[in-house]
Amino acid sequence: MNFHVLTLFPEMIMDTLKTSILGRAMEKGAIRAQAVNIRDYANNKHHSVDDYTYGGGAGMLMQAQPVYDCVQAVLDKINKERPSNGMASPRIIYVTPQGRIFDQKLAQELAGEEDLIFLCGHYEGIDERVLEEVATDQVSIGDYVLTGGELPALVMIDTIARLCPGVLGSEESAQTDSFQNGLLEYPQYSRPAVWHDRAVPEILLSGDHKKVDEWRLEQSIIRTRERRPDLYEKWLKERNEAGK
Ligand code: ADE
């Protein structure tokens, strides 16, 4: 997977991605990431990328030209690096509170792509015309507003990257994650077996893997019903439809 992030704050993206599990994954070549500074594509001597909005109102808007030229440069680079001659048409994700809500299912879908381009807005957003021309998707991380698209893009990249082969070790497998099977994850315990008078559930010490699996599923179901009744209803409906 190759992540391409178009931003006014490239160091914010790369500094974060370089750390922790994703940094290790980049060193191993399991994923690749580049942050491209939209400002480098401003065609004026002050390198400004924003301007007032037509019709008035507070705030500045990112202009179409630098964003468009930056996207084209990234597409050219992707095509040059492609082994085959066919033209790549990667998904170009505009990160915005107005988009569809990001979830694990979308993460799984996007993890199957070879290249993903994230377009991060700042100020009051980006001129609508360039979004109409280049964005294939508009995605939000939730119903709240951040100061820019970088943190939401990082949230999405982290979620997608850990689903890519070679990013997580087997001991950190994504298979048992919350949401992976439509349920929240079961509670987990480590040593000691008793801590602050609280004992680890007996069954987990039994060595009976079948019983442990059954207990974990039951706990997942209870937890999801209590904490996320919306997810629980969805899981129930899907299970009934599958005739289980
Ligand atoms: N930009 C600002 N807020 C955002 C959000 N909630 N999701 C995606 N992009 C954003």
C-alpha cells in the first residue's frame, strides 16, 4: 500500500507515521507513505494557497489551482512508478466533516487498494470546483470539527495500514479486533491472576480453548449489547439474515 497525503503540514503527517508500528512497517517496506506540500504548487511569488470566499463570509478558502496541480503531480508520479503501462486511477479521498463516516468496513475496503491519495483541507475548506474534478470520495471521521484534515487522515491511515499484510505481527493480529466481526472485543487479562482482590475469570486459566472461545464470544455479545446497542442490533440482524 502506498499512502500519498496532500497537505500544508507534511511534517505533521510524516513525524507521526515514522513512529511506532507504522514506522516499523515503513522500514520493512510493508507500507509506503509520502506527504506532499500543496504550497509547493502555488504559482504566485508569495506561495499563498488561500483566498477570500466569493459571496463573503468569515475565513479563507484553499484555491483550486495549487490543489489541482498537486494532485496531478502525485498521479504522474504514481504512473511513472507503475510497472505496467496502464493508467492508475487511485481513489482520491477528500478528508472533510461533510463526508461519509469512516468505519472498519470502509477501512477494509480501502486496504485492498494499491495507492490511496488523501487530500487535507485547511481554513474554511477547498474550492468546490477542484473537489468536483478530483475527489472520488469524501470521508469524515465523526460528527465534530477539527482544525484541519491531517489528524483525520492519520486516523484513517493508521486504521487502514494495520490491515495491510506485514504491518502487524501475528501477536498483534487484527483478526480479533473490536468491529472486525461486528462486535466489540471481549475483556482481556494478564498476570498476576489476582490483582487488588480481583481474580481473572476462572475459565481463562482452564486451558480449554473451546470453552475460552465460547466465553469470549459471549462476553463480546454482552459488552456490545450494553455499550453499543446500535452495533448489537446490526450484528443480530446480520446473524439472523445469515441464518445462523
Ligand atoms: N476536518 C475537520 N474535521 C473533520 C472531521 N471530523 N473529519 C474529517 N475531516 C475533518
